[in-house]
Amino acid sequence: MGLVVKSNIKEAVKNLQKENEEVTSVAEEIGTALEIKVEEMLGNAIKRAKANGRRTLQARDL
């Protein structure tokens, strides 16, 4: 689907780390795994919105 921008993953990992942590590499499979997670989250959110009689997906559905 292309929801996750793979070039931004390494930068996000770097920004989320605390001072003494040093994860310097991100495996290619991380992008694919994140893509699957996002698709699952959106699928569940869509079901929740429909169950609540809404056609608008909202943050609370996540």
C-alpha cells in the first residue's frame, strides 16, 4: 500500500532513542512489518467506525 515511508524509519528510530542508546541500523524487514501493522490497525479502526454507525474514521477508532 505504501503507507510507511521507509526512508523515514531510520530517522525516526534515531529521534526516539535516549542519550545512551545506540541502535544504528534498521533491517529492511522493519518497513514491511510496520506496513502490515498499520494496515491491521486501519482495518480494525474501519470496523469500529462502521460498528458505531459512522462513515468518518477518527483517531479514537485506533
